[in-house]
Amino acid sequence: MAGIDSLGDLTGKRVLVRSDLNVPLDGTLITDDGRIRASLPTIQALAAKGARVVVMAHLGRPQGEPDPAYSLAPVAARLAELLGSPVAFATDTVGASATETVAGLGDGEVALLENVRFNAGETSKDDAERGAFADQLAALGDAFVSDGFGVVHRKQASVYDVAQRLPHAMGGLVAAEIEVLTQLTERPERPYAVVLGGSKVSDKLGVIDNLLGKADKLLIGGGMLFTFLKAQGKEIGASLLEEDQVQTCADYLARAANQGVELILPTDIVVADKFGDEASAQVVPADAIPADKVGLDIGPESGKAFAAALADARTVFWNGPMGVFEQAAFAEGTRAVAQALTEIDGLSVVGGGDSAAAVRQLGFDESAFGHISTGGGASLEYLEGKTLPGIDVLKD
């Protein structure tokens, strides 16, 4: 798959760039601009080539029509700050404002279209409806660059269909993500450890299935750990449980043992009677969770054990926090794993989503990690061995 140099001389050309600018907002305040910063290099590279850069992106999940709560206006302002140059903002996606904004661009200048999901055609399952919107988007550009890794697992108009209508290339961010994920799946340096957290086992079934045969160690934390503990016959109190996945977890435990994969579960848990800032946290053994308590983080001994298990790894992939890291009382397990990844003598990969948010919220230097993915869902689907439509369409 070709990079932006394959598009030839871009001076004066309108280049549509699909970026992932889906950042968390508190009102109009961006609370984590990591995805915007990750998108800068490709935008800057295109502008340096004299392209008239037209950025397409989404924010949240509006229902196919304009919703002020999901406007990209705050993102346009932040993008301009980070670029150090103006960003023209179109107040619609393919209407009069978009047409006028794009027409007004000079060589090397940048514009951002309003949220593409304000148009129902963006996410439509109907090929004709999606294609009609893609036609309108494609009319705004002379070439297309795919650089929003967080959406390449979606068959959506600005990700998939526009690429079929214009000369296309892969942006630097997507290329870097694919290179790292290829290394994880095809040529990991060993020992290879995978750390999985988050709330649900069901969200990680495909990854566990695919990586049980590839990883040397599999460490389980987050809300999903309680279904594994239940599969071992342990009481989990009022902790999160996916009852329909208990047998699946039991099967994974057996498979890991049969395949020589070290599957590591926490031995102590931080519990409370409720979730929240006022919760009274205490540490209990993993096999002695009180009936009225909820497990909200792995315990301190487990944090140390996880760090020790990762110490000799040459490749580590981590997706999903170890606990409710947004609350200080339940953040230490996630902090322990993040700290361990910064000390890896090899490739450490933070698999996007909440894990990436946790790294930034807990104050870690992003450069201490080998790679921080911008796309949690896309990363997981790649590791499951699924075809990603937004990548497949770029293959010529």
C-alpha cells in the first residue's frame, strides 16, 4: 500500500484526509488532544507539499443529523493551535459552507469539515446511500489519504467509499499502526506478553482466541477478570460478571495450560461497597471477595506480580485498564502496568482506547512507550485476524 509520495506533485491539489479526531469533550473543552496531535504529521507533510488539505473526521455518535454537542468546532480551534497556522472550518460536510471553504483554500492551507456523521450516509449500511454521500465528499477533492486508524475497521463513506472514487494513499499514522500490529502478529520478539483489561470478556474473545497460540504470557485484569475467577470456582461478590462467558473462560484457562501459555490472574483485589469518589476501598484476596463488595482494581501484590511477569518480555501488547483508573483509589493497578511497560527492553504497545487515555491521565511520558495506538477497536480487530475495510480498500 502506497504512501503519500505515490500521489505525485500535490501543489494546488485538494487532498481529502480522513483523520481520527474523535477526542473527549467536557462541554467544548477538549480533555485529551492525543488523537489531534497524532494526526499532525500527515497533515503537515501534505501542506508542505503544497496540497490544499481538507480534513474529514467525526466526533461521537450523532444520529445522522447535525447536533451542536458533537460539533468539530473546538477541534478546529485546537488543530489550528497545534499547527501554528489557521484552519478554515466548514460548518457543514458537503453543503455550501464546505464548498466555499474548500474553494477558498490556498496552497499549503488546511480546512476541517464539520462532523461527517452529521450526514446519515456516512454510517449507512445501504451501499447506495453511503455511496451518494461519498460522491459528494469526493467532489471536494482530487486525492484521498487515509490517516484515521481509529476508523479503518468501519465500512463508512469517508473511510471506505471515498477511497474507491479518488487516487488514494495511506497516511503516516496508519502506516505506523499497521507496521506495529504486523510485528505483534507475525514476528514478535520473545518472550511475548499480552495484558488485557477492560470491563467485558466478550469484547476480547477474538483477541484471546487468536493470541493464545502466539503469546507466551497472558495477563488478565479489569472487570473481565471476575468472569475468569468465577470460572475457577471463586466467589466474586457483587463484581461484574458475564455469566454466559464463564464456560468460555474455563476453556481459555484449559487451552492456555495445554499450549504452555502462562495465563496470570490477580491474587488480590481492591474492592468497595460502591463506585465513586466517596467509596471506601480495601484490599482482599482474590478468593475472598465479600458478598457485598465490588472489585474495582487489581490489588498491590497483583500489580507487583504483573510487573515482574513483564520484566523479561521483549514484546508487550496492552489493551484495557486494570481497574476504574478515573478514580484515584482504583488507578494503581493500571499505573503499575503502565510503569512496567515503560521499562520494557523491547517493543511496548499501548493498544489505544481507555489504555491510551489512562497513560495520559496518569501523567506518563508518551515517549516512554514504544507505540501508543490511536485506535482501540481497530487494533483489536487486526489482532483478531479480521479484515479491516479501510485498509483493504487501499490495496491496488
